[in-house]
Amino acid sequence: MAQYAILIYAGDSAHALDATPEELETCDAHADEVEQEGAMVAAFALTPRDMATSIRGDVVTDGPFLEAKEVVAGFYVIEAPDLDAALEIARRNPATQEGGGVEVRPVHSGGVTARPVE
Amino acid sequence: MWRSDLCTAAESRPGPSSDHVTDPADVETAVVDAHRRGGALVLAATARVARDLDLAEECVQEAYAAALVSWARDGIPDNPAAWLTTTAKRRAMDAVRREQVFRSKLPLLVEPEEVVDEIAMAEPVEPVEPEDVVPDERLRLIFLCCHPALAQDAQLALTLRLVCGVSTGDIAKALLVSESTMAARITRAKKKISTARIPYRMPGAAELPDRLRAVLAVIHLLFTAGHTAPSGTSLVRTDLVDQSLHLARMLRDLMPDEREVWGLLALLLVTDARRAGRVDSDGRLVRLEDQDRSLWDRAAIAEAHDLIVDGLRGGRPGRYVLQAAIASLYAEAPTYDETDWPQIVTLYDELLLVWPSPVVALNRTVAVAMVSGPARSLAEIDELEKDGRLARYQYLPSIKADLLHRLGRDDEAAIAYRQALELTSNEAERAFLAERLASLNRP
């Protein structure tokens, strides 16, 4: 088994802080599905592009790093036996059918760091 | 390291010795022949054991080197490909065993579980019987090389390298890039295959249509690159054409029920059948209507015809079958004027339904001109020009120029020919356009 990160590209993230469950329904359904299949390792939904702050060199600016139609709206890490299996999961991400898409990248290393309890 | 151990064997060549039972020249011919006819099979089978494309290629190289020695001593085996496969697989197994610990740290070709068992259980291999080589091994290799996660230029290069066994240097020459660029392209593709774990398996039924389309596109691109060399002085690069025909035939044998595979093979056959008539003795391009039809390869045209007849049966035909059917109507007509133009227009209409491409629409206008006259055709070309997608396509202004000339509008034709010249880099095509331009009736 190998781990793949799936980066979600969309016009913007649906996950505004005041988003209603209805607005998040398709994203959540996909995440639940992948989790139930036992493939989900970790998942993060990001807030919309207006909340982004970028740093290039010493300069801090408002907004996403790249000026593009799409932003990274979220990402998740899955476990799959090979690229075809990973693509099969990624293909089902609703972003692919809603004008955006996903990028699949093999994970080199890493994970959630254990933090000291205060 | 194991790689350097292995190289020594590959470099050894048979020296003159007294116990030769077979002429070294015959042996060399047999090895070259086995490589040409069975190379893909040998590599495909070895890759399953080696689970690493580089190691597989090395082991196959060594098997060829070993064959030169062994066949000269013991005679040429009845089934050279099976001999080579057994030898290459055995070497791969030895290397895998020897370097189990080292190799376990590297990403390997992803294989279905059964193969891992097969390797674990594999004791000294018995000579391979022909039926031991399952036919779909070459297919796995083809589908691996043409995986959509690889860029198309990489798919093309890998297919030539691994399936056709063409050396990196020759691929670079054929595709007009430097050898170092080509080597880097192939290395990068191989690295992605192992790092991203692109699996070495047949696509499932659900994904097969898409995956097959990618394979057909690569073979077709290879043919096109050879048929009209994008630049340079000669119009045709025979080596690429021959490799693409070889691949199409192989695919037809491996997937005998896929109608689009028949269609592609037929398209290549019928297009290539006109090879001898396309350029004159000075290397200049000859228009279809001026070509000497007695130079065309009638056997290839007949073979294509049978494939097309079968391909048109049973459900809506796909893109390649229709393209082949159109090309075949052109090729089967006794003269250009006797071509079945209405039927060609009908086939183009069908083709546009399954493949709505502006290039198809442009080619259709040539037949429309013959059925409904150049003025009607020109109106359709104007539409295509407005569309804009063919702005850099040299055949649009050249077709337009010909229509304008036929309508007696030579001044406008001259402008169109100049536009076409600007967009064309192939010397044979440039010479043709320049000649057409010079022959126009202008004050």
C-alpha cells in the first residue's frame, strides 16, 4: 500500500465558516464514502480564498499564493495499492464534476505530529 | 552493486572457437530476428519478474548476449523467444534474490499478488513452453507505456523503447530531439511509473475504452510522425511508419475483438499503401489527384478493405474505422475523378458525430467541393476560419488556396498559399506549395 495526497482545486472552497450542512453535502458524502472504504488517512477542508494570506520572500499579501481561477480548497491523504486505485477514488471527488478538479501526488513521508499534552 | 556485475556478461561477445556448430552470422541474424519479432514479449515477461523496468531491460540485454554465445555453440533453439524469455527471467530472479534487502527499499512495479507468489515459488526455471507465455503480457507492457498519467511524448518514447525495443539514440533521431533529451524523458517516465506506482496490469473492463484510446492515439501519432515528418527534407520516415504498423498488428493479434484496433490498422495500411506515389523521384510531393495509382500497394489496400468491412458491421463504428473507410474509398477508386465523393461526404458526417474535430470538418470540405462545387466548400472553410481553432494549421490555407484557384480567384489564392508556406516546415511540402504558388495565373 502507498499513500497519495489528493489536492482539491475549485473556484473557491465551499467551507466558509458559516456554510450550511446543505452546502457541504457533496464534499462530506465523498469524504464519508472514502472513510467507510477504509482508504482515508487524513482530511482537511480549508476556508475560502478570502481568508488566505501569502508570503513571498519578505512580502506578506492578502489572498492565495497563485493568481489562478482555482484555489486549493482542501486536501486529503488516502491509502491505495497503486496509482490506478488512487485515481479511482480521486475521480469520484465532486470537484471534478463541478468545474474544478483534483491533483494526485504520491506522499513521500510525513503525517500528523504527536504533540505534548499541556 | 548488482548492476555492474550484470554488465560484464552483456559485453562479452562470442569469439572464434573450434566448437562452433552454427555460423555466427546466422546466429546474429537469429538474435536480431528474435528481437524484432519477440522482443516485446521477452521484455514484458521479464518485467513481471524483475518488477523494475531498468533491471528487466538489463536482463534482456544479457539474454541476447548469452544467446550469441550459446546458440553458436549449441545451435539455434526451436523457439528463440522462449529461450530468451527463460534466460532473461532467470537472471532477473537471481538479481532479485541477491538484492532482496537492497531492492525492498526501492519502489517496484506494482503487480497483482499472484505474481509475487510466482516469484517466491520460482525454483530453477524449466525451459519455457510457448503456452507459458500468456499473450496479454505484451498488452500489460503497452498499457503501462501508454498510461494517461504519463505525458504523451513520454508514452510515445516508452512504447518505442520498451515495446518496439528501439534504442534511445534511434528514438531521439526519429523524433528529432537530442539523445540526452530523450534519455531524460525516458528516465523521468520510468521514475514516475515506480514512484507513483503505476500498476503493471491490464485495465479493467470499465476503463478499457479510455485506456485503449490512449494506446491507439500513440500508435497513430507515431505513424503520423513518420508519414509526414514534421520537418526535415524527406517526407516519410519509414522506420517510424514500420514500427507503428508493427504495433498495430501486434495489438490486433492481442485484442482480436476490438473494432477500433482493426480500424487503426486499416487506416495505417491504406494510408501507407500510397507511400510510393506520394513523392516523385526528386522527393517532391505529388497531389493525390496526380499520383500514379499503379505505384500503390494493392495488397495493403485489400487487407485494409477486409478489416474495414468487418469493422463497419455491428453497431456505430468508431473514429478509426470511419477514417479508414474514407481513406479506403480514396485508395480504391480507379481514378481521382471516379472517387465515390457522395459516399465520402456521408462517412465524414458520421465521423463528425463520433469525433467533432475541426480538422475532420476541414477534410470534409475537400469532398464537399467535389459533390457541391468549390463555392459551397469555400463557404464552409470561411466558417472554420472564424472558428479559430485551425489558425496554425497549414492545410487550411492550402486547401483554401486550391479552391480559390479553381474559382479563378488567383490573387486571393496566392495570399492563401503564402499563409500555408509560413506555417509549413517540411521541405517537401514547402516545395510543393511554392510550385503551386508560382503556377498561378496572375497579372
